[in-house]
Amino acid sequence: MAGSRSNRSNRSGPGLKTLLFGALATSVATQQIRAAMKLVRFLMKLNNETVSIELKNGTVVHGTITGVDVSMDTHLKTVKLIPKGKNPITLDHLSVGGNTIHYYILPDSLNFETLLVEKTPRVKPKKPTAGRPLAVVETQDVVGAVDVVVSLSM
């Protein structure tokens, strides 16, 4: 009997701790994805705010946001583009690809409380269940009048 116990404890494969850690890592990754989605929604509310954006190549972009789309592409007006180690360039309009942005520098005067409040949560419509329909609606046209007959199937 003692030999069978040692065989059980020396099984090959992931242990309980490894499985729990894997589930925890998956949960953390999911939360990070959700947080990233909320970040984009937050950035989409920053219209007419003057920000600085540092790009992955070290370039700094300073301008007023005219819009941010779902892929975090940022559209700016009255832009000062400062390439790393070069002279600044002034532009009327500039669009920056979301995947090239390293980080945003937001103004100190920004009111986060109003921007972080999500409006009404989206309610997904329920999918129809399989099987018989709950109600069948039939319409009949009788000399200009419309009668509606509802029959419930149970």
C-alpha cells in the first residue's frame, strides 16, 4: 500500500499549484485586456484636450485631440512634432497610429472623475431559446381594419 502512495505523489504532469497559477495568470491576462479596452474608451472622451504623446521611437507629439478611435489611433490639431534629437516641426493636423504610441501625458487640470464614469452599461439582447416560440402573432386585414391575434403555445 505504501508503494502505491508514493507512485501517486510522483505522477508526471502539472501539479495543483501549477494549474492554479495557470488559471490565475489567465484571469490576470483577461483583466488586463478588459482594462486596455476601458483605456481606449477613456481616451475616446478626451476630445479638445491638449496632451503630449511619446511615441515608441522617442518622438514627442504635443497637440489638441480631435478624436481617438477604437484602435487608439489619435487625431490631433495644432500639433508640435518633436523628433528625437531633431528640430521641432509645427503641423495643422496629424494622425498617430495607436500601435506607435508609447504613452500619453495628460494635463494636470483634467477631471478624471467625470471622464472615468461609464454611461449606462450596455445590455445585450437575450438570444432566442431553442424549441417552440413563446408567442405567435398573426395579422389579418378585414376591410381596412387590422386585427391582431396572439396565440400562446404551451
